Amino acid sequence: MAAGEIAHAERAHALLSASGAHRWLHCPPSARLESTLPDSESEAAKRGTLAHEIGELKLQKAFFGLQARKYNAELKKKQKHELYEAVIEEHTNAYLDYIQGLVHAFPTPPHIAVERKLDLTDYIPEGFGTSDCTIIGAGRLHIVDYKNGSGVPVPAEDNPQMMLYALGAYKAFASWFPITEVHISIVQPKVWDTPSEWSLSVADLLAWGDSIKPIAKQAFNGEGEYAPGSHCGFCRAKEKCRARVESLLSLESFAPKKPPLISWEEVADALRRGEGIVKWYNSIKALALAEVIKGTELLGWKAVEGRGSRSYVDLDTAFAHLKANGIDESVLYKREPLTPPQLEETLTKKVYRELLEETGHVIKSPGAPTLAPADDKRPAFSNQVKPEDVFNTPPEQS
């Protein structure tokens, strides 16, 4: 059995949170600005918290001797949560399997820490964070994070949140264990089939930590320049931030164009701006509606009742009434097969793949080309025909 510790750290957030580091490192004054605004937890975030708790419970059983009776009782409680979904079991099992694989790869049992609160004050004023799982042994430090979201892929490479956790873990454990290598992993089952992984040396990690100290100090003091960008996505101020709004709506770079057709370079800029404007418009519209409903006057706008919905008082009673009045039952129901993605969610990925994909009952077709930012992790599309695709033979070896 590996040596280990488990902490029940509260997931409070410092002003300069590790999870928000990608924002305040790019836009230092945003942290203080966000602190003036209410922080509401989304349903997705709450479901993520539930998934984390279930994942932690499984690690307790696997590595810390949690008795089966207590484990089952705690798991049943969490499964009764209104946001619980069956697929959480598959995803947290994948998280557990991955960590077990890491642990078993060590030549001797490593030290394992779960939900460990880490001191980040050497790098961030009043900074702290909570690492999902930390594994140390044989000169290696592993930081593993579970992400339950599906909307935004979170890669491990150069991930500031994970690097801050690694700095905190190094400070906590370096006096106990010799550490020369740092390995970062993000388990995001709704996005990655296999965890995203990245490694760096302790020297590179410490150098990065030193490089962010002045930025962290600036951010803590609310100083520096606002710098809108892709990092604004989860910022609480994103709808009303003046710098972002002015950046989105500014047309200076489009004033007057000669020749009359804009260049492809300008098209690229227009696409980037347009995507941001659409997202911002929908977001600020929802925020404004909530404010008007509360009683705030918004010149030229008002809240009205939207399209309503209809529902049966009692489905069985209503259908029985229809059938009693001569309506054929076949008219009342619509039978449609579930699509492969729907079945995958219903059956879980493992069962779906074993019964359908691996047996040849489902064919994967490539998606149609679509534009994406240059930093998208997917390979660039090419319509160039390869000889091996045409002749079904391997390319000639030189």
C-alpha cells in the first residue's frame, strides 16, 4: 500500500486563485475587478463539485482504507443528489484507473496526497490552492487534476493552474522527498479519451514561479493594464468590462479601406472580433434581462413574456382520454432510434465501444471542415490527396 494522506480542504478561493491564473497573468487588474462582483456558481460547476467528491471517495477507498460499508453509504448519498448523472461513475472510474496506473508504475510505493491544500504565498500574495491528487516518489512529482466540463478543453501543457499547484506541492514535500521531475496530468473524460500530460524539470518550474511574482504582486494590488483576450471567458466582469467591450466594438482598424475589398488578413481579424461580439452580446443580453426583471430601468428596453410552453397535467390520464375518444394509440407516440452519441451517453463509453464500435456496428466519419483559431489543438485540415489513400498501398520508402 502506498503511503499517503487525505485532506478535506474547503474549496475556498484566494483573490488570486490558481484556477483563475490564466486570467490574472494576462490581465492583472481583472482579479480586483472581479472581486467587486457577485460570484454565482453555475449548475455545471456544482455538478463538477459533485463529481470531484465522488472521485475523492473512490481514491479514499483505493488508497486510504475506507471501509466498503462507509464507502457505499457515502456514494449512495451523492448518487441521490439532484445533479447526479450516471456517466459520473464512468468518468470518476477513469480518473481512479489513471491514478492507479501512475502509482503502480513507481518502483516503490509513492506518497499520495488527495485534496491537499497548498501554500502558494512564495509566489502569490495570500495565495493558496487545492490539488486534486499529488503523487511523489522516485524523484518525481505528479500533479493530477480532474475536470468534469465538456465545453472548454483544458490541456496540461503550460497550464498555470497546474504549475502553481506543482510549486505548492514542491514547497510542501521537497524537504521530505528528493524531486527532480514534475509531471502534470489533466483527466477530462468528456473531452480527452486519454488524459492530457506534460512534463518539465524542477528548475524550469521554479524559474517560471519566479517570473510570475511581479505580475502576481501587480494583480494583487489591482494595478496594470486591462488586456482583453481569450482568457476573458470565465471572468465575472466579461459582460461589462469597458476594455473588453471597447476592444470588441472598436472599428478603428476597419476605417476606410482602400481598395474597396478588405484583405484576407482583415477577414481573419473580422472573424476573431465577430466571434467575440456574438458571445458577448448573448451574455450581456441575459445579464441585462436579469437586471430589468429586478427593477432596473434600461433606456429603450423592457422585459416581456416570451414564448410559453404547454405540458400535460397528467400524461397517462390525458392519453387515456384521447384513446377513449377514438384516437389511435399509434398517433400518440413517436419511436426513434437513439443516435450513436446518445447511446454512448446512455450506455457509457466503455459499453458503447465494446458492443458497437469494436464490433463494427458504428462507422466514424470525419467531420466537415470548420474554421478554428490557430491555437486549437486539432490538426489542420488538408484536402491534399495522399497516394496511399488512392492506391491503398503504403507510401514508397526512400
